[in-house]
Amino acid sequence: MLLVKKLGIIVIVLFLILSFLVAEIFKLSKERKVAKKIYVDNELAGSFSQSLLAAKEKNFTVFWNDKQKNIPLGSIIVSYHRQYTGRDELKIDFKKLNSVLEELSPTIKKEPVNAKVEYSATENRIKEFALSQSGLMLNVNKSASKIVQEIAQGRLTGALVIDEIPPEVTLNSLAELGITSLLAKGESDFIGSSPGRIHNIKIGSAKFQGLIVKSGEEFSFNQNLGEVDGQEGYRAELVIKSGKLVSEYGGGICQVSTTLFRAAVISGLPILERRPHSFPVRYYNPQGFDATIYPGVTDLRFTNDTNGHLLIQNRIEGTKLVFEIFGSPDGRNVSVNSPQILEQNTNGSMKTVLTRKITTADGKVKEDSFWSNYKSPASFPLERNPLE
């Protein structure tokens, strides 16, 4: 009995010793694997750091299309202390590299050009008369990653990653959006305008070329117009401001808002905001069918209450500005009467009303009235430039 107990104790002791040895062997094996991984990582890191050290005084040449630019590697390579090796290493500062590429981005960027279309009444369809063009934009993040990969391989040149920006308006996209027909056309005549005023009309109307208005979306003229100043290419021309005629950048833009207003009214779109000019302006005959705007003060707004998208396009024919609104017919019938003169005085002041009748596909009728109260032009003196 005593012998059996002693043998049992010996077996237990041997089992514990064997378990300890197995655990130690496993631990040692794991440490060797970790050590090997750290060694490999250190070796790679050290190798890349050595590559950077050799390239620090050189340039990396990026190229795109037929252009190229040298990036001094010394401007993007920085030193840092690697904690687990205790050594000072070199690395590429992605923040600095991205900053260099972002400065380069504007020279590469190219805005997409929408297709220009016209409606053929004889063929009853929209036709393309100016092809669309894709835009270009530098992909900063992907370009930075590619540059680092090239340097790691010992190469000092590489192509930038440039993304293609598809245009919003193509014949295929118009078909997908359900834009199939010409809904309305608005016209105005700027005959007799000064060269500067005509220039501003061209600059302003270009802001609305190929514009898409989604179903249910509210359109704001001022929001799409943007800044009106010399940097945008506008010239100083006469505008009505604070009871006077003053020279400001963008004089003549109301020719654009008036013409678009006429197209929106004839399309049967709900007009949310419209204001007539302070006095009758000959460029907007017939009087009572105009819309003045002034950024931050007066806007022209309407809603796309159709079930599909709208496309706004414009062009100049001689001395006439033409705006066209394309969309998908929903059965509404729109009739617009010429402005009716309610009062006309010898000093040039007058009152008018423009009426519109909309009959929907289900027979419902809605009538709108657009009232205009014009003061005498003599009430608005021309303010002279104090430097003249």
C-alpha cells in the first residue's frame, strides 16, 4: 500500500515537470517567432529609411498628360525616433506630401462641360448640337500613396492618379432623367446695350447653362449666380440702387433674370419670389414681364413641381437672349396674357398686371397675377463717379 502511494506521488511530480517543460518550450518558440517578426520589420524599416536618406537630396518627378513637376524630397521627408529600436529613422510626412499635391490640384482640375441640346419641333425630340466633355480632378490621397510606393521601390518618377468627372448633362443622362421635351421658351431683347452690359449678360447667363433642377427642388437665381464682382469677370455698368442709378459690377444681369422668369412663367412653374424693377426699363419690353434681382436683397425663386427633372439652357441670337426649359410634359396647359397696362402717366410711371392660367391634366384651373408698380424714371438720378 505504501509502495502504491509513493509511485502515485512520483507520477504526479513527473507530470508537473513535463507540463512545465512543454510550457517553456512553447513560450520560447513564440518569443523566437516574435523576435523574427521584429527583426524583419526592423530590417524593412531600416531599408526604407536608408532609401529615403539616399533620396533626400533628390527630386521626385510626377507627371500627368504631357506635363510634369519636380517635388523636392527634402521638403516631405522628416526624421523621427523609433521607440522599439531606439534609433532615429526617416519617413515621408503624408501631411506635407498632401499639401504639395493640393497646391498642384488647381492646375490639373478641369470642369466637366454639359452637352448643349435643342428641341426639334419637326422630329419632336431633343437633339444634341454640342458634345459633352468629362472633367478631371487630381486624387490627392491615391497619388500620395502611389508616390510613396514608387520611392520604396527605389524609383523617383510616377504618374499622378487623376479621376474623371462625368458631366451632368448628356443625351443618355437626359433620357434617364426623363427630360424629353421643350416646356417653354423665354426671350428678351437687349438691343442698344453698351458693350459692358452685353459682356455682363454673357457672363451671367453662362452661370445657368445646362443647369438641372430636380423634381420638388426650389430654384434660387442668386444662389446659382454666385458672386458678382470683378474677379468673376463682370464689368461696372449702371444698376438701380437706393433710389439712384449707380455704376456697379454686373449691371445688366437683370436681363438674365427677366428672361428666365419669362420661361418659368410660360412653363407653368410656381413662382415663389419675383419683384419688378423700380421704373420701366426699355430692355424689358413689354413692361410688366420683368424680374429684378440683387444678391442678398432681391431674388427670383420658383419650384419644379413636375414629376421629373428640368434642364435650363440659354443662348444669344443677335440682340436677343433666349432661355429654354426642358422637361417631361405632365398634361398641364398654360396660357399667359400680355401684360395689361392699368395706369400710365406722362412722367413714365405706370402700373401693370400679368395674368397666367394653368389647367392641369385632371381639369383643375389655377390663375396667377403678377403685379408691377413702376415709378417715374426721373425719380432716379444718375450718381456720378466722384473720381471723374
